[in-house]
Amino acid sequence: MTHFKSQVFLILDALPQGECIAYGELAKQAGFPGYARQIGQLMKNLPKDTKLPWHRVVNSQRRISFAENTDAYLRQKARLKQEGWVIVGNKLTVNEKSTRK
């Protein structure tokens, strides 16, 4: 499990600002295809003061997985908006900052 966590954290830490990754894709890149649920649990259990960009991990439909209007949902939505994402409901639609480049 330590190798799994370290691989996930390395990839997540290198994810550029303004980009997002799906749970399954993160698992695949870490060398653990099929471990999307474990990625979700890992993200859910990170300390609130973590420096890792956990907010950039979304589901495969580019949606925030937390229930709408929960504390975790609102924190993730706010952080994604700071990075330029337009969010309708719980779906990331476009990153305004990346379209300007």
C-alpha cells in the first residue's frame, strides 16, 4: 500500500494547475489500473491541510464526486474555480484560463 500511495502522490503532485485527472486515470498512471475506488478513498482521507492538489481529481464524467453543497464539495469547487474552471452543478465544463493560451 505504501508504494501505491507514493506513486499516486507523485503523479498528483506533478499535475499542473488548471488540469484535472479522473480517479481511474490517476490509478492507471500510478501503475494500478482498476484502483479508481482506492484513489477515491485515498483522496477522501487526506488531511485538510494537505499541500497535494486533491481538488484536481474528479470522476470520469468530469464531475465532482462529493454530494453537492457539502463542505468537501464546496472546498473542491472553490479551488477549481480559482484555477479557471467553469462548473455547472457538479460538472466541470471548461477551463477559462487554458482557453486564453
